Amino acid sequence: MKKVISLIAVLALVCFTTMVFAADAAKPAAPAAAAPAVKAEPVKAEAAKAAPKAEVVNGKIEKIDTVANTIVVKGKTITVKAEEIAKLKKGENVTVTLAAGTMNADKVVVHKTKHAAKKAAKKVEAPAAPAAKPAE
């Protein structure tokens, strides 16, 4: 029995040392300096593909929180700069471009509806004050 156990121990030791030497032989030593320069470009390309892209959200502003500087568009809570949030109104149609991988607004564009454009045109066309009728 002792011979069988010692034989198994020796075989295990031989297997492990063979694996260690095989792993060391698989690594190239000298041409390693030229290889990373070639492999660097594919890694950059993969990183660019894996990088999150900027998301665009279109819709009406459902809620504005001036304290937290956030707006809600299509159920998404988006953080907006204080200067931009002052210009926004609830119910406006907006296109919000988000910073890559975040819920922070890079750009907010307000779209005027046809109804709002007509209303603004009527205000411009209307005279400031009606002319007074001369006394007869």
C-alpha cells in the first residue's frame, strides 16, 4: 500500500513540474518588444467599440426640479445645468443629448410646436395699442 501511495505522489509531482515547464516554454522571450506595438491598435479599436455612446432622448418635459437641477423626459430623470433649467418649461418638446454613460445632459434643444409658433406670430402681428378715435 505504501508503494502505491508513493508511486501516485511521484507521478503527481512529475505531472505538475511538466506543466510548469510547458507553460514557461510557451511564452516567447525575445520578440515580445515588437509584438505589443502591433497589438496596441486592435485593443484601442475594441476600447472604442466598447465605450458607451451618447444617448439621445426626445419627448415632452414631464417634471422639472430646480432644486436638484433635474428634468424628467419619458420617465428618465436627467441632470441639467442650472443655466439651462431656467430656460425650460414643463410640457415643452425637447431633445436631450446625454453625456456618454451618464444621465447628465450635454445638450438640450427645445422644439417649438406649430401651435406655439402661431401664437408667437400673432403676438408680433397684433398692434401694441388700438388707435384712439378722433372726437367728432
